[in-house]
Amino acid sequence: MLARAALGHTDDDGQEVGGDPGPRQTAVDDTHVATGAIMLWTLLAEGERVMTEGDAIVFVVDDDAPLRASLTNLLRSVGLRVAAFASAQEFLHSPRPDGPSCLVLDVRLPGLSGLELQQRLVEADLAMPIIFMTGYGDIPMTVQAMKAGAVEFLTKPFRDQDLLDAIHQALAHNRHARAQRAQHDALHHRYRALTPRERDVLARVVTGLLNKQIAAELGTSEAAVKVHRQHVMAKMEAGSLAELVRMADRLGIPTPQV
């Protein structure tokens, strides 16, 4: 079990508090240690108010052990899954589940700093919403972090609610981004399923050409173009020409000039 700790953040009244979740805590621990990280999975009693769906996970990276424990207890108390790490290196070398997530990250860490970790994640196309924590914040540092995609920059000590609000925003942003990526991947998968001739027809259909005009350009019959067009609509799961045009636009296929 993690030790109870009371450093680095404050309650809603601005009083510095510890990580003791108090008597209302009803979580059951399923704790295991892997690659230096403590993974905490929360089971809440019936009726307990939760902040997010259970598939989301919050990663915490801070070299201050008491603060890590305090933040872990806080996040568990609102039903969040937590993975806590003492360094950026531990985080980078640990397996991460595929699901909505965000990163609560201290700026100053031994070895790789928080800002350097943020850059590593961007370069590896593993970017996730980041909430930075620091006791030494300055404007240039804040600007650098926010330009690189940070959701929030909290100066210690901060209110519990400020952190929870930032995490809620970060997870909502990540869910939206993941949904968009899934739609993008599905669209490209459907496009790759088209035959070369169906792609030729698609490229011309979305420019407003009629079947007979497409047939003339491709050196085939109007009936053949009609069949290919039907296949395109079915494979792309387009309910209308307008929808097909929007798909083509997302795929980078030329669309009619308005």
C-alpha cells in the first residue's frame, strides 16, 4: 500500500492537505509493480460518484514520492485509474494500455525533464494531453509548454479541484482526438478497399462529371461507370453524393470548385 502523504496540493478551501482519502474512500486495491511503476486499479462501491468512465487512465510522473502518493489517492477517490512513475525514463519504458489517457507531469525531474519528455512524445507521435505541475513556473516555460500542446500549467500548491478540472478537460480532449483518429483510419481503410478503376471513377464523380463524361475520359461504357459508381458508394458507405464529396475532401481527392 502507498503511504499516506500530504504535500504539494490544496483542498477546495485552499488548505494544504494530504493524500488520505478519508473515511469515505471505498476503493479496493489491485496493486502490482511493473518497470518501476505502481499500477492502481479502482473498484468503487455502488453509489460512489465517479468522474470518468473506467477505461480512462491518468499517468502521474513526479520524483516527489509523498506527492505522487497524495495525487494517486486523490485521483482514485474520484474513480480514476492511475499509473504513477518517479521519472520520465520509467514512464517511457513502461507499457501503456490503449485507451483514453492524460499525463500529469512535473516540469523538473531528474534526468529527462518534463518539457523534454513532452517533446519526446511529440516526436514519437505518442502525444497525449499533458497537465504540467511546477513549483518554479515562469512565463517562458509556460508558453513553451502550452505551445507544445499542454492542457494546463499548475503552480504548486494548487487546489485539488483545479487539477481535477484540468484532468476532466484533458480526458475529454483525448477521447475526441481518439474518435477522430478512428474515423480517419476507417475512412482510409475503406478507400484502400477500392479497385484502381473504382478510385478513378471516384476521383471524377466528386468533381461533378456525369457518368457519360467519366466513361469518355476512361475509355469505357456508361453502364460500366454506373456499376463502378454503385460499388464506390457502397464500399465507401456514402449515403449521398454530398457525403462522398466530403469524404474525398478528407482523403485529399480534388473536389468541385464552388
